[in-house]
Amino acid sequence: MGITRICILGGGTAGWMTAAALSNKYSSLGFEITLIESDAIGTVGVGEATLPHIRMFNQALGIDEAEFMRATRATFKLGIEFCDWGRLGDRYIHPFGDYGAPVDGIEFHHFWLRLLQNGHTSELDDFSYPVLAAEAGKFRMPGPDVSRIGSNFGYAYQFDSGRYAKFLRGYAESRGVTRMEGRVVEATRDQQSGGIASVTLDDGRSASADLFIDCSGFRGVLIEGELGTGYEDWSRWLPCDRAQAVPCEARGPSLPYTRATAREAGWQWRIPLQHRTGNGYVYWSEYISDDDATQQLMSTLEGPATADPKQLYFKTGKRRKLWNRNVVAVGLSGGFLEPLESTSIYLIQEGITALIELFPTSADMERDAAEYNRRMDLGFDRVRDFLLLHYVATQRDDSPMWRYFREMELPDSLSEKIEAWKSRGYVQRYEHGVFLPPSWIAVMAGQGLIPQGRDRRVDARPMADVIQMTDSIAKQSHAAVASTPDHGEFLKRYGAVDPSIMDAAE
Ligand SMILES: Cc1cc2nc3c(=O)[nH]c(=O)nc-3n(C[C@H](O)[C@H](O)[C@H](O)COP(=O)(O)OP(=O)(O)OC[C@H]3O[C@@H](n4cnc5c(N)ncnc54)[C@H](O)[C@@H]3O)c2cc1C
């Protein structure tokens, strides 16, 4: 049981999430956890929208939700609104929740398909409480029986990720994590294992450890700079390679959802926080210049910008091994997939969870690393397929970028999924990894892919029954929304900060 000294390199969201989770599990066992970060280098400074899984992360740390919401200026998130993806002028919401509820063990959407395939008009959104609540700008928490209409949903947060890292820093330091400020300039290797033995800072101090967690951001200082692990480039599938991010003053009521609007050469995000709105444009530099991207972004803000746009460069993909020798890459050092479905912080969380489950017991970490890499590869592949779905389930061909996607050869895993949906409305359920069937249904149906077939078991019910049952579910969903408070009101009661006491700099 010799692995007790852990060194985390990097103090962004990934670094402090890792430090908080590891200190929660291991401080009481006498582990020494050190985190090194450099204020001079700073953090990437973006990443505001999350998935519902983050609630489990916070709960496992024993974090009080209202305190967290105040500290991070968070709002609640019921899903993502996608505009102009299937066709120009289209919009739909990908909700964190089910459509209807299974009947006789059959997923609800097959009943909806029977209606459509028999010439009835019916909106899938009418069967989703989170979609209807988001559209109405309303929010409340799900009730205890999550199988009930009006409670069969999850929620996430939209928050200031810099504030989240600061919040977790307090948590981790109070549980014994030692923070070192400075730039790592060198690493020494263990002669026998070839792993990293210690890192040296620019002022000459050094830190030794048995296990290093590389949270150094896109640089990948240890996993790539020192170990030369290599990178799987996925830009043939997800070619957007730049982004600009800019906050602006919030206008209008606070909305419980993120918006992603497709553009000719990428897409634009809008994320409402308590005190401001985060905006950004993710684009493919082959088809739009940085200046034009800035112009498009700035001309579509809802209020005055509160900072200059920040330019970011990236290549989508992942490290060949996220765990190599005694270095585990968590966060941007491990890979990056564009933030269309808010998956980066989720992948950080997955990395931390897998690391804790597979925490090495000796210096021979090869087997632990192999299993970790298998799990994380699966997670990355699944997110990649889901993101790519948005670009290919479309009729758009109005710009070179959209035409590129029309001719693309898809990963087999994605083509199979699309075909199974188109032929009989079937969505494969993953045992591990993110995005359950309702997410796939939301995007495929939302972008105009309507199956030709359905689960034939639904035909056993008389059509009149199906109409009555679907009507009743739609009525229950609408009624649940009618009694839901406005998101802004709910926030005021639960977790909002009085604007008069916010720092002027916010
Ligand atoms: C355009 C864009 C939008 C995004 N939007 C979202 C989103 O909505 N939702 C989401 O979940 N994710 C999003 N992400 C991803 C999210 O920002 C990151 O996953 C998250 O911030 C974690 O970053 P990180 O901690 O890995 O890296 P960073 O924030 O870059 O932190 C790196 C740390 O390493 C330190 N460091 C680096 N080199 C050294 C060195 N030599 N010595 C000492 N310290 C060093 C730095 O000082 C810093 O503390 C987005 C990313 C981009 C690019």
C-alpha cells in the first residue's frame, strides 16, 4: 500500500475538483496531497455549463447546495436549447429528463411514434416536464418519486467555474491539501519504472510523489511534455478549432437553460448566470477569420460586454493514454471535445471517479492504468459520437462547413445508432458512459430524424387508448409546469446572491 504521496499539477477546475475529491477520501488515511499552480500562467477561464452528474460530485463531498449556488453565482439548468441545427429557423430543447413514462415496459416514445405514423400531429415536447418548464422560464426541484410525470427529470447548474475552483480550494485546503505556487519547469524520472519521481519549480523548490495527476490544461506538462504520450486527433470529425468567449450584462429574466445556436462556421453559446451572461463562439478557422468571428459574437450579445473577448485555440481529441506510467491526465490535459453538450467538467468527474475506484496499491500501475484507459476511452468515444450527431442529423447545406459534414464518413458506432433509430426508433442503452436514450431521442427527433418504424408491441393497444393515454400525460406535464415557480423567484429563495453585495468587478 505504498502509494500515499499525490502531486496534482494545476489549479483550474480539474485540479481543484481532483484535490477536493481525493482529500475527501484519503486525507484521513494519512495521504499527502500537494497541488501546484501558477498564478502567472492562470487558468483557461471558461466552462460554465454542466451536466446533472455534478450534483452527485458535490453531494459526495457533502457540499451544501445553497452555499455552493451563492459562492459560484449559479443558476439552475434544465437542458440546452438548440437553435438552427436541424434547419435554419428550427429550435428544440435537449432536456435532462424522460419523455412521458414507460407503459407496459415499453419506452414512451414508441407510443408517440405510433401517433405520428398514423397521421396524428403530436409534439414530443408536450410529454417532457423539463422542456415545458424551461420554455416557461420556470424551475423547481424534482419530487422524491422520480418516475412520476413532473418529477422524472434531473437538473444541472450554470456557474462561474473560476469561483467553483476557489470554492473547492477552500474545501481541499481545509482537509490538508498543501498548495504550492509557482511554475513547474522540470521533472526527474524514476530510473527503474520510468515514471516521474519529482517536479521542480522555477524558484528551485521541488515536490516528490508516487502518483502525479496532470491537470495542467491544454499544455499537458507531464503527460505530454514529459512523457510524450501522444494525442489522438479527432478534428476530422469535430473540426472546430477555435473559440472566443466574452461575458455580458444579463438582460431579461434568468433562464434555466443554456442556448447553443448553430452558425455557418460553428456555433455560439449563451449561458445565463446570476450576475452576468456567458457567451462564446466555437468555430472552424478554415471557414471564418478571427475578426469575423469576433464581429459576429459581439453583434449578437444581449447586453453590453463586460470584458474583452478571450481567444482560445484547441484541437479536438484525446491523449493516447490518459493514464501513462504514474501520471493520470484529468481535464484539458487529457483531451478536449467542444463544449456543445457541456461535457468537459463531466469528463473530469468521470476521470476522478475512475481514479478513486482504481487507485493504485503499488508502484506497478500497469493493470490499473489499462482499465482506467479503457473506461475513459469509452467515455470520450461516446461524447464524441453524441456531439457529432448534432452536426450530421441536419438538412443544412448552406455553407462549406455544413456541406463538409454531409460528406463525412461517420464512426461505425454512430452510424449504427442513427440507423437503429431511423428504422425502428431504437436507442441502445449504454451500461457505462453518458447520455441515456432520452438525450439521443431529443437530438434526433429535435433535428428532424423521425423513425419509419416503431416497437411493434405498442400496436397491441387500441388506437383510442393510445390517444387517451398520451393526452393524459401531456395534460399532467402542462399541469405540473403551471404550478411551478419562475426560475428567478426560485433562485431568490434558494441560493441567489443579493446583487447589491456582489463585488463591483463581477
Ligand atoms: C471555449 C471553451 C468553452 C468551454 N465551456 C465549457 C462548458 O460550458 N462546460 C464544461 O463542462 N466545460 C467547458 N469547457 C472546458 C472547461 O473549461 C475545462 O474542462 C475546465 O476549465 C478544466 O480546465 P483545466 O483545469 O483542465 O485547465 P486550466 O483551467 O487551463 O488549468 C490549468 C492549470 O494548470 C496550471 N499550470 C499549467 N502549466 C503549469 C506549470 N508549468 N506549472 C504550474 N502550473 C501550471 C495553470 O496555472 C492552471 O492552474 C470549455 C472549454 C473551452 C476551451
